[in-house]
Amino acid sequence: MFFRSTLAATILLAGTAFAAAQTVIVSPEQETVIREYVKTNPVVVDRPSNFELVVGAIIPDILKPGELADNTLEGQYQYVVMDGRTVLIEPQTRKVVYILD
């Protein structure tokens, strides 16, 4: 009985971790639209010295991202240009969800 409940809890936690770790999929067409939008509406920020730019990182509150206003991902993500890379951010959590090189 103990083994079953432990196994069930492990499976549940693994599923939760998987859901949290899902990545955003951006098609090549969407990337092109995003690049063109960001090129004409850049929001360039300096990377804080203690911030590692990786998917899953939380953007510091001092950085003010722009709103994507293209038809592809409008309202779903914010963005900044950091270290010459376009960074998509989930507005609710301020989490980096995609980095365009």
C-alpha cells in the first residue's frame, strides 16, 4: 500500500514538473514576423551582471519588456532585446520562455 501511494505521488509530481518545463514552440514563420516586429520596435535592455539569460529565468522587475503586437503571438508574450538576442517573456510570471538568436 505504501509503495503504491509513493509511486502515485512520484508520477503526479513528475507530471507537474513536465507541465512546468514545457517549452514554447515558435515556427520559422512566427520567428520571421517576430524578428521584423522587434527590428522596427526594439526594446533593448542591458543584462544585469547577476542575471543568466536562459529559458526559465525570471526577468528582473527593473527591466520593462515591450508588448508583441503582431498577429502571430499578440498578447501572449512580451519581449526584450538582451545581448543582441530577442527574448520572449511570459507576462504573468516574467519567465523567459524562448530566445531567438
